Amino acid sequence: MKWPGWLTLLPGWRSRLRVLLPLYVATWLAGFCALLGIGSVSSDPELLTITGTLMTLGFILSLGLRLASIPRRAILLLLGCVGLALVGLLQARQFTVGVPGSAPVAPPILPALGLTWFLVVYSYTLVANDLLLFVIPPALAILGLSGTENPNPDMSGYFLVFVVASLFAVSYHNYLRYAPLQRLGDTPEVLGPVLRWQLVATAALFAGVSALTAVVAVPLNEAGNVGVYRFRIRATPLLQSLAALRYDVMGREIRIGLGPSALSEREVLHIESPEPAYWRIRTYDRYTGNGWVDSMEGLPQRVLATTGGTAWEAVLPGRGMGGRARGELLTQRVRVVGHWASSAIPAAAEPAIVRFATYPGPLLIMPSGSVQLVNMPRLTPGFGYEVVSDVLRAPPVALRSAPPAGEIRDPELIRTLAPYLRVPNSAWRLRAEAERLTAGLKNDYDRASAIEAWLSGNYVYNLQVAPVPEGQDAVTHFLYTAKEGYCDLFASAMVLLCRAAGIPARLATGFSDGTRDPDTKSIIVRERDAHAWPEVYFHGYGWVTFEPTPPSGEDLLSQYQKGGWSLLTSRIRREFTFPVLILSFVGLLSLHLVRLVAYDPWRRWRDLLARSGEDARGRVLRAYYTATHRLRGRYPRRAFQTPTEYARTVAERAEGAPWLPDLDALTDAFLAARFGRDPLTEEDADRAEANLARVMAGLKRR
């Protein structure tokens, strides 16, 4: 049994490939955008690689089967083999996440992952044009589920490319249903104009949808934020299912050493503050071998109306400082401009007073001083607050005078600091390393500084580091095997080394300084500013921030030499964000449309005149081409019409025009020049040009 339908009408596999390839490429691009979307919210760095490779192979194999005219029954056998191969692959390769039903994956992400693997398997069954279009619905569902709580520029870019690819696929598929298929694949010259005008149709549809969206967005921008917030419409908490896996969530549990990271330029916070600071969100005390847990229980805190009734205020019970500490008050006005899946509010350490313009509900004050919003599972755009922090001002000479933690005699303080001195058995090698680094140093500040300098000077900052192998301690692997990573590993290593040296330390997460806006003077904090750092305790002063993570100021060539193409492409991907790529794409598409509409017709017209020649025959041909070129603006000519049929059509529509006899004479002269055997004279050329002049003059008078 051979393939039925129009495909068998096309001569040869090259012709079939020429016709089918645009449709397969467009639907593959739509599906791959969905894989990029789910890959951006998954903690498994290999999920996109595995699924993308398998789906690409599926598309190639399906296209190859159609070109080879393999019987349809073979598809069932092929699908069974693919299923067995996938099962074997998943059994042989341990994924950290990404496989539906695996332990680390929370339920909200399972539908998107399930659809992802369905799309992979389905790609091996694309044996008909209609089946290709059914790639679009699951791809759209995957993008919707992935982007529910991750509205960053990258996700928006994936969706825009998906829309363009889907529009082209639908438009081209619709054309294939009605085109003269037996001729479509004969030559590239036949198919080329088809593809060009399908691109024009796609661009027109995309522009129409964009214009409609812009019109609808005008009233929604005025009232949408109020309406949505009032009714508390919340999307599926997809990213919260990854709270233990990504620093952009910073929940009670986090994972470290997960591999490549590429945070976007999406703006998260606008902060009015006289000076920059580390905007802390949460701290962690218990190290698990592959992550951190905040095991401390918070205390409920009521929010009271201020005396004037214009705001709501909470005064925090303690600031975590000792009697020797000298602090300065730092006021910060924070406005959230991008979704952030954390219930704790960013603020400079240590927050003392928090104010809100509207009632935020009850607060939860952590022992570290972090402030959590009980009724808000995540920060949403439009939310704002003011924090007054008591910022520690202690020079190194003062911190060197602080007594070591081993000399503290207060039983209550000893119990409080005990969790910040624990080192798990999985990191047993760190004790000898800490002793070596701090040998001969007399105070905790110099010991911590020595550890900080050793980490920043001997390890490489690399956002594209490979993930820590399953079952290995993340910090030990970083220090003795990988020797490269980013802030989560640098900060974790310093915390554990300080603890191994007898210095209380904890991990803090939040945002680094941000960038000062020269126009508004406010500090812009972006997603790429998400950061982790160690905090070390000094008796009588409190918790002091250290920074062991080296700066990433290398140029692209240096990073390429260290990290290879994966690091280079990741850096380029961060620098050239999707908004830039989309604008570039729109610009290129606009230039292409200008070429199709203006340049290509002009070039064809110029080439046509140039090929006519300079003799009498060429003069007649040019006269006819010029006349029909001018007539087409008023009397369109169909592609199948002969010169005589076109002249008859013009005569019917321009009935009674005085120049119609000249058009008939010019048509006869063209037929004689184009197909006749007798040579033309200069008198024939003069008469043709005179006919042209009268036709042009008649058109000007109408």
C-alpha cells in the first residue's frame, strides 16, 4: 500500500522535498519554541537537549518516510520502536527532573512535561499535512503552562516566534489544499513566489493581531491592574513547584549546583534609596549536601495603622545586632515591577520598620529579620512598600576586636548560633581545608577574609558549569573537582568553610546592588541581579556580608577559551535578549516585504526591458511591456491570460475608450515580434511606439 493523495503526483523526491520542507520547518519551529519554554522553567539542563534532539529526529524521519513512500502500516511499527527506545533511554539516563512522575517534580509542572513528551512521540507520526498542524495545539498549551508565572522577555520571545511560525504553517497548509499541486514542485521558480507571498500573508496576519492587541491593551492598561488585583485572579503556581530548584524563587528550600544558568534582563524592582545595598530576601541555616533549608520558624507580626491613618506600619522586634554595633538608618522605597515568586520582601539588612500604603495582611518575621507576607504567595507588579533598615557600620579594625565564637559564654546565644556551626558528614574534607586556610590567624574576621580571598582568587566564575553529579556533595564537588561555578556554590563553600573553622555563618539570597537609572535616580533591579552571598556572625556586631564570588568581567573571547561554545552562546544570549532579537526580526521582515513589494517588481521590469534588445523587435516588445505595465494598475491581468485574452478583458472594462484600437494594434505587433517568423522593420517599431504613446495619453485623460 503506497501513500495516497496529491504527494504521488509530484515528480521525484526532490520535488516532494521542495514542497513539504517549508511546512515541516514551520511546524518544527512552533514545537521547538514550546520546548524552549518548558526548558526555561525546568531545573534539568538536559531536558531541552534531549527532547529537542528527539523531536528533531522525529520530524526528519517523518519527512523521510513521506519522501520514500513507505507504507502507512510501517508507522505503527516505527512508533512502537520509538516508544521502546525512549523507555530504554530514560532507564539508562537518570534525569534530575523532566520525566513525568520523577520524585523531585511537583504536580503543577507535570501537565507541561507530559505534553512535552507527547509532542516528542507525536513527531514520529507526522505522515500527513493535517497531522503537522496538530503540533500547534500542544505546543501552545506548553507555552501557556510554562509562561503562567514566568512572564520574562525570553518567554515572550518564544511565544512571538511560535505565533509567526504557526501563522505561516496554517497559511501554507491552506495554500497546498487548493494549489495546482501537480505543477507546484516542478521547479524552484514555481515554488519561490508561493513561499514569498505566504510570508507576506503571515506578516499581514501578525501585524493585524499585533494591532488588535495594542488597541485592546489601551483600556486594559488603564483599568487592568486594579481589576485583576481586586478579584485576585492568580495563575497556576508553576514556578512555585520549582521553589527548591531556582534562585529566582528563593523559597524555604533551594538546590545548588544545578548547572547552566541564564537569567534575563527582566526588571523586577525599582528602589528609591540614597545608596545601593544587597537586597536580602531570605537566609538559610541547614545544608543538605545539594542545597539549603531555612529551618527557622517565624513569628507573626501585626501591622498597625499609622497615627495619621495614611499607611500601615510594622516595627520589627529585633535587629540581630549586639551592643557594640553602630548602625545608620537607610530608607528604601520599593516598587515591584515584575513578578517574583517569593513571599518575602527584599530589603537591605537589617530591616527595622516596614510601611505599606494599603493593608498587606499579617506578616511573618523570621529570626534573621526577613519579612514575609502571609497572604501573598508571590510579589506582583504594582505592589510597593517602604523599609527603614538599620545598616551596620563596622570597620575591619572593629570586627577584628570581636571575640571568637568559641569564647562566647552566654548559653542562650550559644543555642542560637549552634545551627550556624553545623557541617554535614558529606563535607568532611572541608575541616582540614579550613584549618590550613586559617592557620596562624588570631581573629574571626581575618579567618573569614582569608577564606573569602582564597575562593575568589582560585576558582572560576562560570554560568555554564555542568551540574553536580547525582549523589555527590555540591560544595565538595565544586572545591575539588569542578573548580568553577557561580554565586550559589561560592557562597555555600564560604559558609561551610567558615563553619569548619568555628565561625558562625549562613547563606543569604536576594539581589545584588542593581543599576542606578540616570533619569529617575532610582535603582533598577533585574532578574540577572539575583544573587547569593555568605553572612558571618561577629559577637557584639551581628551578621556581616562577605563576597567570595569573583566578578564576571571577562570579554567574550576569554570566556570562550575557558567555557567553550556553550559559554559563549549563553553570554551572547544574555546580551542579545529576545526583545532585541524580535525587533531585529521585525526589521528584517520589513526589509523583506519592501523587497517583495517594491524592489522585486522593479528588478523584474528592468530585466525584462534589458532582455528585449535594441533592434526593431526589441522596440516593439518594450512598447507592449510598457503599455501592459501601466494598464495593470487599472485592469489587473491574471497569470493564465494570453495577450489577446487580456486585450479583450481591457476592452470589456474600458468600453468606448478611444485608445482601444491602439492597444489591439500593439498586441498584434507584440505577437508578431514574440512568436512570428518574419523580421520586423523600423517602420513596425515606429508604429508600435506611436500606439503606445496614444494608449498612455488616453490613460492620463481618464
